[in-house]
Amino acid sequence: MAGYRVPRPDRPDIVRGARHQTLLARLAGFALLWALVGLMGLLADRAIPRQHLPWKRLTLLDPVGAATRVKAARAGADPAACRAILKAGGVDYREVPARTSGFCALNDSLQLTAGLAPLQPDGAPMTCKQALAVVIWERQVVQTAAFAELDQAVVGIDHYGSYSCRRIYGQSEGPVSEHALANALDIAGFRLADGTTISVLDDWNDPGPRGRFLHQVRDGACRVFLTTLSPDYNAQHANHLHLDMGGWPKCA
């Protein structure tokens, strides 16, 4: 019927009682919801491996998981926590004095000296978060792929540099490269225990174990570093893997 309105109770106590019951029902619903969330979190904490849980402490013993990249970036934001993880994992390093030059800077930087396959040439300065990601990748991705595809260990990692005061692609203008902040490392190849060298430039398209190894280390890097660029990205990366912990998330 047009214009019809539901009559309101003429007793205020009934209205107050109804409102009170509604409020109690909502509170009970919220309490039940949070109880279910807490129960799910408890079950996840016990049933899901720690590498997949972002609230679990990062260690260098953990395989790479769904939360590794997030935990590495978070730990890297705390210089003391970052160094504590490296030390607990048996990684040695030396500090690099801070310095700034124009748009380039070395802050919170160090050089890895032991605890992973040596970087060649040595003395590559990196921010602690970049160094932490490099160690995780070397231990949990590179060595695993090397034994799976090549049946031996990687004993050296060749690179084209970490810190370089320049803009992206060395242009005179444009965005600053993560290399200008020591947040990146360009990997050229790998040296194996039997003296063999695996080259990104020469072996990327190899259909055999060399190529499979390189693609595995690239794919694994995408789960550790914020940005991973390979020969599949563009011609400028035909001879190296660009790995950084400072850019936008990208895997190519």
C-alpha cells in the first residue's frame, strides 16, 4: 500500500532491548571471526614450512619459499638484523665506509668475504639487503641447481660489478640505476668444481644442462630479488643476469 509505514513500538524499552541484542550479536560475530583467524594462524604456523610464512624469522638455512623475498627485504631494511642473519649463517664480510657522490651513494654497505662461492672479481660493495639476497640465492638456488643439472658444485661466480655511479643503461639522463646505490649485481657466469665455466652469454640458449641450469638460477632469483632481468628481457642483458633489491618487482 502506497505511503504505508511500519508502526514503531510505543515502548522505548523494547527499542533499547532490540538495539542491545543487535550490538551483542555483532560483537559475538566479530569475536568468532577473530577466533577463526587465530585458529587458522596457529594451524598455519605448525603445518606450513617456515619459508612460506612472513612472520617467521629468516635464516640462511631455509629453502626459498613464498615469503623469502618479503622477509629478505624486511630484514635488509634493518642493518643490525641483516648482519645478524649473515653472521648466524656463517657469512663473513667487511664493512664499506659510507660515501656520497652526486646522485650516487654507498650506505649500509659491505663486501662478502667468506661463506659462499667467491665472487670474482672480489671486493664488490653491496648494501646489506643486496648481500643477504645474494647469499640466499647462492646457497638455496645456485648450488641446488648446479647439483641437479651439472652434478657438481659452483665454486666461483663471475660478475660485471655491483656499485657503479651511473643512470640506467649508462644514459646521461633518466632514472638512476640501482648500481648507483650498490643495490644490484650483474652475474656473468659460474665456475664449477671441475674447472668448467658456464656463461650467460654463451650458454643461455643451450638446450642441455648448461641452459637448464641458467634458467633455473634465473627463475630462483625471481623468488629472492625484487628485480631479476635476464637475456629474455632485452639485448642489453644478453650477457648477464641483473639482480637487485631496490627496484620494482620484475622477473624477465
